[in-house]
Amino acid sequence: MNDLYDYRKKDYPYHFWLVQFVVFSYCIIRLASRDYSIYGELPIEYFNYTRPFLSVYPSFLLEIFNTHFVYWFVDYPSSTTLYFFQKIAISLGVLGLIGVFPKICALCLFIMLTHFTGFIQATNAEIEGGTLLLAVLLILSFSSSSSFYCLFKKNETTRKNDNRWPIFFVFLIVGIFYTTSGLNKLIDVGPWWPFFLHLERLAQVSLENSLFLESRRVNAVFCLTVLNAGYMWSFIAGIITLVGELAFIAILFYPKYRLLLVTNMFILHYFVYLSAGINFLGSTFILLLCLDWNSFFRGATIIYDPNCIEKRNFVKLTKRFDLFDRLTLISSEDPKSKDLVTQNGKSNFVVIEESSSERHGSHALAIIFHKVPLFWSLAFLSKIPFIEFLAVRLCNKFNNKFYKSLLV
């Protein structure tokens, strides 16, 4: 059973807290590793990188969005001013990280980072690699103040809708970002894009530039590996990249495949960094937020048939190793079970997770795998297409009738 990540339900704040921690930490690292004050030393003519009116990002729209329209009326800032504002932005990141007015800090950082990005776009760049960071900062700036953590007070840990809908928008924005990247490849080149990728040529040029010119540093060993692998490796990598990007919006509709899609993009960014020196590794921090971290904290109710030996033995095993006390066992003969299971119930083995609908059969097992540390390796297998059946088989190893009993 694969359903849309329902933003209307209630959830714990732990995933939201992780978003807060990762985003503000990423802001601090990003601002501390760059020097935007250099744009205060450039001549005015360097800020004339105009785009056509029909461009996807025409210049006048960018200048309004990144607030560079103020320079229609005032002079460009000096390097000292930019240095000062960069230090303020780092300070805001620290305040947001420890939970001091994090919502205000997120909004201010969104405006300041967008403004800094505007200097790069006004000179010679289309993107800076911080698009996802800006999007998540904007989501945080519209989130409920009560959802943020603070290191200096007791934080709410109750399940609320305010903790869930921002996560939905993180999934949505990141999913759209990568899926549109795949669509852009199809529009610009066509479905034969993998045939024209030629990573082996890119690796050779990147290696030569890195060795003989002042250019991005690449991993020489990896570049040589790509060169030796040849064209076929480039084609396979292109196919995996294109399919992975086009399918990334599925993190909203097929939660069981989130781990596979996130891992695919994670590896893609790392390989691009090694072979071309293009650093999109910062986006991997945002990618990790696309996993459902609250699944480790939600409780679940197991409704089982006490007359079935296989099911009774399995639930006893899971409860014995339920170290975090996330599972509640209810017999199907208990009157309470009738109130929990809908009329569409298809079996006498049902798992109902908080903030989720009831699950049957192998889908019910996938929920249990997340809750019990003994089964975490099976939880990993259950996220991989065409291999997920191994999780059930391994679970069924000690009793050949258990899996069949789930369907009864």
C-alpha cells in the first residue's frame, strides 16, 4: 500500500527539529566557507550579465526576487559592507541553530542568502547550488514557532499537524527540483541524453584542467577510473541519473522507495564532485531530510489472530526485542480491535501506525521492521525494489508458514 504523504495528519516534532538543525548548520558552513566581500571590489560593468526577456530566469525578475532592484537607486555595496553582512548572516545561523528566534532567523537568512546569490547571478552564473537550501529556509520561515526546538527551554514533543505539513513541503520541493532537472535534460537534449553524456571526455578535460590550469580540483584516481571504464559506463550512469531524477517526485507517493531515490542522488552528487570538481555535496544534506525520520518514533498497534500459532509466536518475538516500546499488541478477539480496523480489513494481521493508515501482509511487516532494532537490516532490504521480498523471506526463515499466514 503506497499513499501520498498526508500533510493533514499529526506527527512528532523530531523530523522538524532535524530540518532545523541541518538547515541552520548548512547555512553556517556555507557562509563560513565563502567570501562574498569580493563582489564589493568588482567594477560596475561586471554586473551586466543580462538574460533574454524570454529566458526562464530573465534578469529583471531575478533582480526583483533577490532584491537587487535596490541598486537601481543606490550604489553597489563595498567589500567592507558585504563582509559585515556576511558575519551577521553567520550569527543568524548560530541563533537559529540553538533555537533563538529561529523563525525570524530563517526568514532573514533566506533574504540575505538570496541577495548574496544575486551577485553571482549578476556576474556570470546560472545557479550557485544553494537552491534547495533557500527553499527549505523559506518553508521554515512560514512554519509554526511552536514547532522549533530551543536548547534553553523544554520543548513540546506532542503530535501536531504543525510538525507535519512543513515536512510535506520539503518532500514536495525537493521532489519537484530533481524531477524538473530530469525533464530539463529531456527538453534540452531529448531521451537520448545518456548517449551524449560522455563522462569519459568530461573526466579527461577536468583532469587536464586540474593538473595544468588553475581550475577545480578533481580526484585523479576516480577520473582515470572513468576513462578506463569508457563510454559504456557513461551511458549506464546517464540512464541511472535520468531515471532517478524523473522518478524523484515519487518520494511523495511511494514512501518505500525514498531510500533508493535519495541514495541514488547522493551517489550522483558525489561522483560529479570527484569527476568534475563541481560541488553539489551541500545538497546531500537536504536530501537526507527526505527520509521519514519520524518512523523511528511513531508507535504502532499490531492486531493479530491469537489462534494462529505463527502469528502469535511472531508478535511475541517482536515484543521481546521492542527495546523502545513502540509496539502495542491487541488480539483480534479483543473488542477494541473492531474499532481500530476498517471494514476493508483483509486479514487477521494488521499494523496501524500513528499518522498512517492500517497495513496488511508484507506492508504490515515493513512497519514492524522500523520499530524493532533486531529487524533494522530487514527494514533496509524492504526499501529496495525487487529485493524487498528477501526481507520477508528472511523473516520467514524460522517458520515456513508465517508468510502464508499473513494473507489468511
